[in-house]
Amino acid sequence: MTEVLAHPRTPRQSAYLAASPRPIEQLAAARPLDQLTSSLRRLGHVLIDGGAEAASGAVDRLSGKLEGIASRGGALTGAAAGGLKAVAGGSNPVWGAVKGAIGGLSTRTKVLIVLALVLALLLAPVALLVLLLGLLVWAIVAAVRSREPT
């Protein structure tokens, strides 16, 4: 009687138990293992879905950045277009690429480049003077050392 109360059998359970070669004790032990397997499977699916969603978001962001670069032009796009135009026109492709790259830059970047060139031109004589003074000091030190008796 206690066996019947401990394991009540419905028609579905009786058919399952009759077809199953395992005793009832093994079935009770297998249920937690089946639950663990099922939980791990669900966890795997959630992790895969999350990873795929994160990768999709990264690809979308990269795609948006590339579309922005293509729509704005940019230096690289301008350089490629300028080089191709120069080749088609029969002139120097390097010079065409340089002109295209400068044309693809923003106004702010162009202004900064011009300021850097002007600053370099203004400071070049100062750098040359410092170099000449350094060479003069080096020559004097070398001459003084060569006159000393050893």
C-alpha cells in the first residue's frame, strides 16, 4: 500500500514505466539530471543569443561609421578619387591623390594644416640657428681638446 501511495501511477505513467527498462529509483535520480541538462541547454541558447545580439550591434555600429565616412567623403576617399582622375587625365597620380586628399578634408583640418606650415616656416630659421650654434660649440670643443698635450 505504501508503494502505491509513494508512486501513484496514471495511465500515462504506467505506459512510460512499462516501456522503461529502468526501475523507479533510477527514474527519480534521472529527473534532476534531465532538469540540469535542460537548464544548461537553455543557458547555452541565452548566451548564444546574447553573443549574436552583441556581435550584430557591433557590426551595425561599424557599418554606420563606414557609411558616415563614405557620405562625408574624407581624405582617403578624396585621395582615391583624385588619383583615379589623374590617371584618367594622364597626369601624375600622386599629385592627384594629394589634391584629392586635401579636398576631402574638413575646413578646420585645412586651417590647422596651413597654420602648422606657417609656424614651421617661421620657426625654421630659429631651428637652423640653434643647429649652427651647436655645431660651432662642438667645433670649438674639438679644437681645444686637440691642442691639449696628452
